[in-house]
Amino acid sequence: MDDWTTPVREQHKFNIDRLQNYLSAKSLLSNNDRITISQYSFGQSNPTFLIKSPSRNYVLRKKPPGELLPGAHRMDREYHVQKALFLTGFPVPQPLLHCTDADIIGTEFYIMEHIKGRIFRDLRLPGVSASERAALYVAAVEVLAKLHSLSLATLKLNGYGKGSEYSRRQVSTWTKQYHAAAHKDIPDMNNLTDWLLKNLPDSDDEVTLVHGDFRIDNLIFHAKEARVIAVLDWELSTTGQPMADLAYFLMHHYWPKDFKINSMGSLKGVEGIPSVEDLSSIYCNCRGIPSLIPDLNFYLVLSVFKLAAIAQGIYARYLLGNASAPNAAQFGQCVEPLAAVALQIAQRSLSNATKYSEDPTVLQQVKDFMRQYVLPAQKEVQEYYIRHAESPQRWHIPQIIKDLQVKARAAGLWNLFLPAVSGLSQLDYAYIAEETGRCLFAPDVFNCQAPDTGNMEVLHMFGSEEQKRLWLQPLLRGEIRSCFCMTEPDVASSDATNIECTLDRDGDSYIINGKKWWSSGAGNPDCKIAIVMCKSKQPDTNSRHSLHSMILVPMDTPGVIRVRPLTVFGQDDAIHGGHFEVHFENVRVPASNIILGEGRGFEIAQGRLGPGRLHHCMRAVGLAELALELLCERAASRRTFGKALYQHEVVAHWIAECRLMIEQTRLLTLHAAHALDTKGSRASRKEIAMIKVAAARMACKVVDCAMQVYGGAGVSGDFPLAQMYAYARTLRIADGPDEVHLSSIAQLELRDQLKKSQSKL
């Protein structure tokens, strides 16, 4: 960071002796310390200086000299917001003093601690590997999500800014700033103002602390780690709509490839930098909010318009002779190109994602495909597994399923579970999951099978670019399969903090030791990668939920041992790749295989399990529908004691009760899907926990009624009911037993009721 300093420029020089005496009087310097001053070459707004002394270094920020635009360069706001953030532990330099006495150096200023680290002036991050580039951008978007998750009340910043209606105020503010600084008329800027006013978001009520200028070059990273240790330049901070910050961070992805302003160029085609979809998903997951951002286009246009207005202001200061940076003259040439970029974004068509999510034919296409190809293949698939029941061939996927996968992919019915790929919302996909729940192997046909779906979601949201290249892309293409290793035989895994499989850092590697079981899919020969939940052998924290990590382990790594397939009611579930016990004996993998970072396992698990549970529950609804169909067919075709089975009141009541339970569960699950889309996974924990309990119980009861109507045939292998019951009963344990979810529901309900009570006081 010190490499970015130059001698103090002539127009920014001030009396160093007065500053020396002032800092000594404020006990920031000892009487014998002599300071030297240099100026940071970057920073187009408030001049920034490095103060060096024998004992300690500081950073000084001050107003530029001369006539300034109204409301700009508020030193007091920068100082107070940094102080509030520092006290909460958010990564900012510690502010040490604020001086309003212009007699000291000629303008108001404040002093903060000097932090050593890496600052990247070029947003494309030259000089680092593609994987590190990805990790740095992920770290940046994570710290932005952390900022927007902070409570204004906790920060004691309730009066900081004007809150809601942020978008309208921003359009007005930057229009005024632009016109106050404009040296000539630029029609595109006027057109942008009109477009923004006509396209203001319908809802603009969300209010958080907003940075206002959040970019990679306003961050200090750890010298060796992909970790943000300080967020700089809070001059434009206020309270308002957080999506404006996210869009400002993402806007360079939309710039033409050859477009560049100073160090800010287009990010298109830069290897390693995550896509807009990936960064948005990570941000939304960290905040626990929906990944769909309906007004992103507006905020992108606003961001570029704002940058154009800032560039105009920098050029105006150059013309007045009080610009902060030596290259201020260049910014006069940037305003018109920026306005043109903003108009291009404004005029771009709706994304494919929006089109897909609004297209009801996707569900109909799945229904037609199921009826035409999948359901007729059930007999051949069943015969395959009967024929190879005692052969290793049973772990292989039958050719007929592979052929159906080719057809499904050609029809565009592929990876439908992943919103960033399919464009379907969770509510959209819930209906599709119900349809595929009618056939045990149907999810495999559409590459929507567990545990691969959850693993792909993890890699999509949290994986590095290298991890995505090696594992996510082959999974999305259906070329490989995966397994998830979490549950352990030697501990009560219903409390996941009990997990003991160890993770030990050894140089550039991790060594893994432990036992896992119920690793679904591990028996499939195409299973090439496992995501393993481990506990750090020498953790840096005692927090129960910060001890565990998730790491990628190739299944052919020495020391990975597939011990045995477990059975469910005597069946090895080969159609799903089995549920294996897997041992890890001194398994060594590269440190780059860690997902997101050490201690982030439970954070990842929350992002993985929410959608996955939803998918399981809707498939359970589809399974129950099939069971009820079979029940009704049997009840209508068999007679006992002189009448059809359905004419016996008890059977008629079963049919009625099953229909009630299915409808109730479907509505509850669709409600949870809608909550996941609109509120995010964190805010939908209660809804997801409720469906996990309700769906498994319902499916068990409906299949049990069907089995009772079938009598001995119901528990035989001649009908699918026994296999269906095994799945439904297992669901009451998988992804957390009912009792754990009931406890969570109770705690969340009590919390909500207490909030209601307090609001009435």
C-alpha cells in the first residue's frame, strides 16, 4: 500500500509543524517523534496522506481546497460511520480523531490507523492466479453482504441518512451533482435521468447501511490470504437500498470489453473472476435473501450514471485547480462513454432467466417427457436391477437411463433445480420435483438427483473457479457423479457439531482421517468426488459452529476406502448408487480443495440443505400421489365380504384422509418454496423445517395405507410400495430427524410470538 504514495502535490501542501504539534497534543505522537508526509496517488475525491513517525504510522483524510459542490466531502460522516463500524468489529481502519479546526492544516480532516495489506488498483487483479482472483472477489462480496446485514440500531446510526425511497433520492442527487459540475451539455446524461425516473422500483423500502462506492480498489486484503481486512472510502455512505451497492460492485461485468476508465476496465472474459450470477448468489446466500433481484437492471443503470456524474465532478475540480489526483483531467473524456454504456444496459432485453421463470411450458414439457419416455421405461429399469442384484453391475446406471438423459438434455430439460442455470424459481421447480417424485429414477434422467443437486449448489455458490472447472462443470454436464460425506457411525450425527472426522493442515495440503456412512451415491462407478464435512484438528476458535469445514476429496485419492453398502430394510438401494460406509485414512488433498475456507462448514450446510429439503419434500408429495393412485386401483378392483374394498367405510376414510394430507402438505411445501424465493433460506427456516416433518410423515402414512389395502402384496417386491415406504421412512431421518426439526420449529415459533407480544406493548 505504501508503494502508492508520492510527494505531497503543490495544491495540497499544508503546515506539517502545526500538524506535528496537534498530534502530539492529542497523544498520537511522542514528543521526540518527527513525522514525514506523503500523498496517496489514488483517490479522486478527498486527498489522502500517509503520516510516518518512528513509532507509528497514520492515514489522514481531508477536504480538498477551494470551492466544493454542496453536500460533498463530509469528513464528519466518514469519521462517524467508520467509528460505528469499527466498534462492531467490521473491517475498517480504526478512526482516531476528527478535527474541525481549519487553522491546523487549512481544512477539516480526520486521522485513522494505517493498515498494511494489498490494494488492487486494477479491478482485473493482474499478477494473481485465476483461483486467487476468484477467492478475492468472493471475499469482497461476502464482506459487502456482511455490511448490509448489520443492524442500524446496533450501529447506532438510525439517524444516518434518510432511509427508504433511496432510489428516487439518488437519481435526484446525482442529477443535481452532474448539472452543477457539467462543462457542456451531454444529451445521453439527460436521457438517462428521464429513464431512471420512469423506471424507479415499485418497492424501495429496504434500508441498510450503504457504502456508496464499493469496489475492489476500495478494499485492503490480507497480505497472503483472500480476506478483506479493511473497507475504505466511506465518503458516499448513507442508509438506503443495499442492492445499489451490489449493482455498483457488479457493473464492470457489463462494460464493453475494450472499455476502461483509469484502472476500472471491463471484467468480461477475465479468467477466474466469478460471474454476476455467482457473485449475486453468494451475496444473497450470505444475507439469507432470495437470489432473484428483480430491479437489478435499474440499479446497474443508476450505478453507471452515478459514476459518470462523479467523473464529471472530478473533471470540474481539475478545471478549478483543486483536484485530488494527478490524472483528474482524463475524467472529462469519460462522461459521454459512461452515459452510452448506461443506456445500453437500460435497453438490454430481459434475461433468459426471467423468460424461463415465466414460462409455464417447462412443467408441461416435463410432464409430457415423463409420460412419453420415463414411465414406460420403469419395467426395463426394474428388470435390470433384478438381473444384476448379486452383481457389481448393479452399481452402474442402466443404458436406458443414460439414453433418456441424452433425450432430456437435448430437450432442454436439464439441471432444472439450479435457478442460475434453468432460470426457474424454487416455486417453479417445486411442481417439477413433485412430478419426478412419481418415479424413483426420474430425477436422474433430468440431472436433478440427490446428492448431486446439493453438491452442485455448494460448488455453484461457494466453489472457487478452479473447483468449478474441475468438478461443477462435469457434474452439470452429467459426466460424473458425487457423494456427500457428513453422517458418522461413531457419534450421534443428529447434532452435527458431534462430527469428529479430522482435518489437519500440513503445508500446502490437508490430511483427513475419519469414518463416514450413509454416503449416498458413493457406490456408483461415476462417483468421482466427495464433499466431506470435517473438524479442524487444531481450530482457531472454540465456537461449536466454527470448528467444521467442507473439503473436496477425489474418490480415487489414496486412503479413501469404500467399506460397504448399507441396506435400507434389507435393500442396498443400488438404483441411487447405494448408501456407503466410507473411511478416510490419512487422505491427503491440496489445501485449495477447501470450500470457502476453514470453519465455514455450517454456513455452507445451511445454504445446501434448504433447497435440498424442499426438493425431497415435493418428491415425497409426488410419491404419495402415486401411492394413493395404487391404493384406489386396488380398492376398486378387489372385493372382500361381499363388496368392493372402497365400500368398506374404513378404506373410504383412508382414501379421504390421504387426499387431505397430500393437499395440506403440497400447499405447505409450495408456501415454503415461495418463502425461499421471496425471503431467502435464513428467513424461511421455520417453513422449511415444517415441510421436512410434514412431508415425510404424510408420505409414510399414505404409503402405509396403500400397503394395508394391498395386504401381503404390499410388502412384496411385486409392487413398488415396499420400496416407496423405505424411501419415505428414511426421509424422517435423512437431513435431520423429525425431532430436531420440531425443536427448531418450537424455538422459531416462540421467537415470533414474543415479537408479536412486544409489538403490542
